[in-house]
Amino acid sequence: MTENIQRNAAALQQAIEDEGKRSFNKWPIENAWDYPDKKLDFGAVIIDSEHGAVLTEKGIMQITGAGKTGKTMLLFNLTFALALGRNYLSFQINKSYKVLYLNGENSGRTLQERLKLLRDYYGVDDEAEQLIRENFLFVSKGLLLPQKEALNDLKGNISEIQPEIVIIDPLKNFFDGEENSADDMRKFMQAIRQVVEEHNVTVVILHHTGKKKNENDLYTGRGSSVLADDAEITAAFSKDARNKGRFNLSVTGRNCEEFSLHLMRPQDKYFLYHEADKPRPEPDYITVAILDALPQRFSAKDFNNEAERQGLSESTAKRRLENCVNEFGLLKKLRRGEYENVSLRSNSIIDPDEPIRVKGSEPIGSELLTQTQKTDKEAI
């Protein structure tokens, strides 16, 4: 045993002496067989998804979008979720994070209005309120990186505040260079990487889109592609041109599969939610009663007559009929002025020319009416 210890000590001493004689730094060589089994430290996942890690510790995310699209709205919603440690959209967030938001564009009044809307929407309790106070911090300041003085200010304040995530909004107000210059953008990113490594922070950069799409058919940031190439993740945010109040978020990165989310914003609100999370709308009890009184196939006139008996005006009846087709999915429009109640279909063969009412089964309308009445009673 003593001989083995002495032998190992001698080998270590020889290795130290050999290292001192070298005129170069020895590379840490790996072999291709054992490397797949090696445990690697990628850093903890900050934002996760079913498609893979969206953002990891000490990573850089680029969020792009046209001006006035709503990038800051998306960012504020996400920052609230990060500060509270709550899942958001289809993203998984497992703990609360301290976020420092560098505001270079929004006025004080705009910030007040937007943050108040979010604060009211979240309706936080005392514990969550304290998390927001401690974890969602911001300063309205312009820093032109990589200027030495600006970089020193950034590093000094990060050391003082100790955030885990730093958000730069937007790039153009924090960048001392030409956006189209690869050299200028590379110097900027080198400064950002320096901050990331020295202070163990994750950085999110908001950037306005250019006019050209990349190979993934996404609008990237204006100017040089160095930022997009260096960032681990790019999230392209855009309005749905065909649907007001709807947005698309396309995500592509090194640690996740490319995927897209379809988002919605309620009118006069300042939050976004995933389209798939929208609760399925249900008809009110009067609409259910109208459908319950009609055969499986009926005309618009039949619907209007029954609606009149229920005390509805002609215009209201028309809107209810359209909702049954487009919103509730209970009716199918067969031809002009003729409808079929698809919720009453059975497995038997039905004569398409004969309007009938299904017998021997309880219509879905009655089930919905029962549920609605139950909900009303519970509310009372």
C-alpha cells in the first residue's frame, strides 16, 4: 500500500514538472467512445418545454419582432412568470428568478400602465407580491455597449443587484455600433458573453426584425446575423395578419426542436395566453332550450320562431344561431337557411332528406341545460 502511494506521488510530481517544461497549454483530449457516457454540466434549465430546453442558465435568447407588434407585452408576461416561478403558455418554469430589466424604449407612464394591468390580472397574494417586489426589477437607462464605461457600469450594477436574468430592451438603444457591421455586432456579443461568464447571468435581448427571412422562414433581427448565430435561442414574435388579437411565436434553438405557439390577447387586456388553453365556450341555457325544442334538422325560420317563443329578438336569434355553428360547434350548416344539430347524431343511418329527431337517447342539449342549471345553483 505504501509503495502504491509513493508511486502515485512520484507520478504526480513528474506530471507537474512536465507541465512546467511545456511552452504551450495541454488540451483536454476526449475519446469518442467514453464521451457519450460522460456527465456534462449544461447549466440548469430556466425555461423548459415539451420540445426541449428553451433557455438555460448562462444562455442568450433573442426575441425578434416588428415594431409595435407586442414584444414587450410578451416579455412582461414572461418576466412576471419568471419572477413568480409559474408556468407560462406551454413553458415550464420550476423556480422563481431575479430579473433585471433594462428599459431603453418605454416611457415611465407606459411602464406604469402596463405593469398595473399585469398586476391586476395576476391578482397576486401577499407572498407573490413580495416575489414581484424582489424579483422584477428595472431601470430606464441607455448603455452603449461595448464602450468601456458602459460595460463597467453594467458589470458594477449586476454585481450589486445580483440578478439571475438580464433583459435588454431593445438592442438598438444599448448598442454602440452599426447593426449591419458583423465586426461591431461581434464586439457587442463578446461584451455580453463576458458579462455572462463573469457574473453567471442569463441574457434576453429584444431586437426589431429585418425584412428578410432566414432558412427557417423566420424574420430575424435587423442587420448582421452575428447576434442570431451566437444566441442559443431565437423567438420570433409576430401578429396574425388575418386575425386581430392573435399572435404567433416561433421558437428555434440549439437545445430544442423548432416549434410554434399560437397566442391570443383578450380585448383591452395586457396578457397573452396559449390558444389551446382557451376554455371551450358553451351556450347559455336559453340557446340550449331552443335547440332542445327543435328536430335534428331544421331551418333558420324554425330557430327564429322558437327563439321568439323564448323571448329573444330576431337579431339576437341570428347571433345565437351563428354562435352555435362557429363558436360552439353544435350545428352544421347544410345549405342556405338549413342546419343540422350534429350533437344529436346517432350511429344509425339517417335519411338526409328527412328532418328527424333522434329517439331513444337523451339530447346533448338537455345535458348542457342540466349542467348550466347545476352551475347556477352552485353559484347561488
